[in-house]
Amino acid sequence: MKTGKLLQQALGSQIFLDTGNGYGSTNNKIRRFTNSTITGTVLTYADSAANGMTITASVACIVAVTYIEGNATGRFGISKNNNELTTAVQSIAGDSRYGNQQVYSGDFATVSATIVCAAGDVIRAHTDGAAQAASAQNNFRAIVIALL
């Protein structure tokens, strides 16, 4: 584990996304979000109309991720370094899937994971592509909890 100033900067790194905004047009199981709040530089966030959202680790770290989805029926979860971006989360390779939850209309559900990342690893909000509400309560948070 690293110590000192780098650790202090890393532990303040986080990304908070809210208000689900559909899916990528090409990567049609990857969620998009309207709003983002980014602190620090250990994690970077990108969103594209074609590819959906990505969070990329710039250094080796441990990331705590929480994903809340709701107000419609469907499955959602978290993936890391997955290339099955048009495949429903419940059907992707198990070694890249970090959680898989069913949500029902009118309810909310949560998936959480603690993920060990190498520099360049990519974390995504991965779903089954079912229509979901554009609610501020649909959100995705990634927080660096340690450097490796």
C-alpha cells in the first residue's frame, strides 16, 4: 500500500453519476447518466452516445462501487473489463460481472461491489437493456478506498 500525499489524494477520488439517461446506441446494455460529479484523478469518467458510460482506473487501486436502479422492471449490475457490451448483464462472463440484481416496477434495488483494479481497468453500469426511468435516484458511485 502507498502512503503520504498520493494516498491522501487517491482516497478523495470518487465519481458520482445520477439521473439515468438511456443506453449507448452500440453498447446497448451499458447505461448512460445525465449528471456527473468527479473528484480527484485516480478515476476518469467518459460517456458517449454510442458506447455508454465508462469509469477507468488510472493506477492500481481498490474501488467501492454502488449502483442503484429502479422505477421499471429489469436486471442491472456492475462489470469490469467486459467486452460483451450488447449482452444482458445476467448472461455475461462471470469473471467480469460484479453483481446482478433484479428490480421491479415502482421499486429500487442496489448492487454493491469492492473491485480490485489495475491501471487501465474499466468499470461499467451493465444492464439487460430494459427501459429504465430517468430518475435522479438512479445513480452510480465509485470511490477509491485504497491504492495498491
